[in-house]
Amino acid sequence: MKSRELAYRLLPGLKWLKGYTGQDALSDLIAGITVGLTVLPQGLAYATLAGLEPQYGLYSAFVGGIIYAFIGSCRQVTIGPTALLALMTSRHTGFGLNSGPAYAILLCLISGIVEMLMAVLRLGALVDLISLPVTVGFTSATAVIIGTSQIKGLLGLRGGSGSGFINTMKSVFLNLDKIRIGDFSLGVTAIIILLLLRKLKDLKLQNSNKFLKSFLWIVATGRNALVVLISSTIAYYTCQNKDACPLILTGKVKSGLPEFQLPQFKTTILNANGTETAQNYSAMLEELGPSMIILPIIAVLGNVAISKAFGGAGISPTRELVALSLSNICGSFFSSIPVTGSFSRSAVNHASGVRTPIGGFYTSALVLLALGLLTPYFQYIPKASLSAVIISAVIFMIEFEVIKPLWRCSRRELLPGAITFVVSLAVGVEIGLLLGVGADVAFLVYRVARPVLTVNKLSTTHGISYILIRPKHSSLYFPAIEWVRTGISKALETHGSAPVILDCSNVHDFDFTAGRGIGALNKELIRMNIPLFLLKASKEIIVILKESTNADIPTLEQPDDLETVLEQSPDYEPYLQVMVPLVANPNHGNADNEHDKKN
């Protein structure tokens, strides 16, 4: 019994095998094959996007499925290469020779190690620092960058596409005279067909049989594989004479399974002047730079978001982190590029009726089968069709629909999203994300340091005037104390000398430095002969004030208690003399007024 519990603890996925039926296996098989038909063309395309040979996309597509089946907690999630991580990886794969795969695989290993550290330290909550507008700005910018990076493949333009959005577009415009009609026609046609087939699954047919509905759903779901298959067939028959081929083909794809080996910790790059330079481990780490931290965080953000979307709030972020980290660490020994959960393939998995994560086994088996048997035919895949697959996938990552509700309800949140989007396009996605998160954090810090203070001059039931200071936020920390003191000083200048009541009914967080600041404020007001009171202060606030200032600041349960406190203390007698008397007898009040006039 204990050994079984230990096995379940180490490999939570084993619980799926308990009560696993033939119907479960059939459903997982159908879903696994369907996802496999989606990941094959995407894997080839994403490897090209990452600046690597196509087989590396397939190397990255099978390890995650196996690992996640044992450890993952959401049956719909599929782990593999994605457009976003491929784009971020491409920043380090353009140095020539064999340095591209070396950098990509090392980045995969480091990403897995960072994700494991995040799991051990339970830092999955770090993704909560990335707000929705920043996420939207980031994903929209990467979608634009990814889409534009494929324009040259779509147009049949040879050569590198530059680095970044601006250089890519500049390169495209400078080479418009070199457009190849064959590639352009195929690419545009493929995009149109992919978009039309995407709508098939939403088509509602009246009085149609189940077979027709199932057929249309299969065609819509496997549209990427179908388009790539048709375009490859066209290329096969039209490119027998390669000298007269109207299409640019993917080229020879290395056949066979990847070797099990350690990632390389040294490589050689080709400099701009044609000389070769050896890169040791430290030089490679220096080149990877911020990507070693930002890429894992983006991977975690995407994977946790997908698992929560399909699995609900009961999903454990730590468990997802472990599964993702092991997928990257183990995948790096099989020449994988960084991987994470794919929303599009997870949606396909869900729509296919997957019942357990074991469906990932069947997807991995199909990928391995393709590596062993189908790679000779992959060389006939036109690059324009792969570009069409990527473009038709990423255009739906641009979320214009969020702008309108944000403009209506919270225009302030548009700023971090806009910063992220613009900087990501102009400079780079890593800098854009950092600045977007920085803008959000700066606003949070500003709110803590500059809480909104509501200032009112009010009167008690019997007419004693007082100034009520009410902080709007629940926290009062050390950066805000000077702001509060300045606010009270301005209130006294505006409304004149009167007792000051600091409303603490909404204040739940209070620190030692804030207590010292309130104590110093109390001393200043005492020198000015102005009493300070705390309204509805919690026991924690009273204890902190006592320990930090060694002073007893009077507390009130309601503003009308001010009258009683003023009566009991001789220090506050001047306020009783200059204000309306507490006694409500009108005759007595008139007599006092007459006495004041005579004097």
C-alpha cells in the first residue's frame, strides 16, 4: 500500500491507469492521432521559424507528451513546440555553422532547470505579475512579428528575413521585385483554404447525418496536415526537375530518431567577416542572457493558463511546473527546442474527446513513426505552405476585442499593454514584456506610495467641527506616510485648526515605519495644539503604534465619540470654548451667546 502511494506521489499520472477501459483507450487513440496530424506540420513550421532544420520541430514534439502523461494534471494539455517560444529561440540561432541547434537545445535545458527551481520554490505565482493587458499586448506583438517573419516564405523570397519586425519589413520591401509567382500563389491559396476549413467545424447543417458532421469536423481539425499534404503532392509532381521547380521546398529532412546525448556546452559561430570563433559555456550563457529567465516565465504563463482554461481552478500550478520542467530537461537530451503547452493543439485534443493524458502517448508515437518513415517525403513540402500554416494560426492571437472594453472601463490599463506592444515590435519581445510588467508594477507601487485621501470637514451631532482624513486603500506602508502627513497639513491650511480624525476602518495592512510616521505626525500636531484621533483602528494597528512610538493616540469607534473625549481632557478645552456648546438647551445657549457679546 505504501509503495503504491509513493508511486502515485512520484508519478501522479499513474492514477489515470486505474480503471482505464477500452473505451478510454479508443477515445485517447482518436484524440492522440488527431493532435499528431496537427503537430506534424506545425512542428516542421515552428522549427523553421526558430531558424533550425525542420526535424528539430519533430524532435520537440514527442517527449512532452510522454512526460506529461505521467505527471500532468489536465488531460487536454499537449506539450510541444509553439510559435511564441520558437520566435524567442530564433534570436539565438542565427550565428551559422552548428551553433543554432546548440544554442536552442541548451536554452531548452536551462529553461527546464529554471522551471524546476520555480516549482521547488513555489514561484508559480510570479505569472500573476503579468496582467491581462500586458499579456494581450505581448501575444499580439509576437503574433505580428511571427506573421511578418513568414512573409518572405510566403512570397518566395530567399535569404534571411532580418531580426525583428522593423528589419523584417524593411527586408521584404527591398526585395519585392524578386517575388516568385509560384510560391506567392500557393501561399495565398493555402491561407484562404485554411481559413475556410477552420470555419467548417462551426457550420450548422440541418437534417444532416452524423457521418457528414464527423467528416467535416475531421477535415476542419486536420486542415494543416491536409493543406501540407496537398501542396507537397503538387510539389512532388511539378518539381521532378528541380532546376525548373516553381516552388521553394523545405529540402532534405534528416531521417531517423534523434540521438540520446547531452546538450552541447560549447560551439563555434561564424562571424560577419567569415571567420570562426569558438564559444565556451560562459560565452553561450552570455549570449542567451535574459532569455534564460523570460522564456521559462512565458512558457509557464502559457501552460498554467491553458491548464486552468480546460481543467478549472483545481489544477496545481506546482505540478504543472514540474511536468513542464521535466519535458524541457528530458527533451534537451533528444535535441528538443524549448516547449510548453499549445492552446490550439490542446483545444483540438479537447474537441477530439480525449479522456486521459495518455492520449499524449499516441501523439508521440505518431511523431516517432513520422520521423522513422515519412521524413524522405518531407523534403517536398513547399516553404510557402508552412508559412501559410503559421500565418493562419497566429492571426487569431491578435486580440483587438480587448481594447474596446478596456477603453470604457479602465483606460489606465491600456498604457502597459500599449507599451508592451509597441516596444516588442520596435525593440524586442523580451524588452517589451519587461517594460510592460514594469509599468504595471510601477503603478501598483505608486498606489501604495500615494494613496487616495478623502478630506472632509464635518461636525458632530452637537456641532463640534473636525477634519476627517480617509485613506481609500487598505494598506498604509512606509512610502505613503509623508504623503499622508502632507495631506493633513494641506487640510489644516484649507479648513483651519480643528481636531484631526484619521479613519482606519479600511486600513488592514500597517507596518512599523508607518507607525513611526504616525507617531511623528502626532508630535507635530501636539506642538500645534491640534489633537489627532484614530477612527475604528484595529488591534494590530494599535499594537504597532504602541510598540513603534510608545505613545497612546486616542481611538474612536464613531465620530460622535469625539465630544466625550474632548470633554474628558483639559488639553482640548480651547476647542470646547470656541465651538458650539455640547448642551442642547437653547435658552442656555442664548444666555452664553449674550455673555460672549457683552465681553
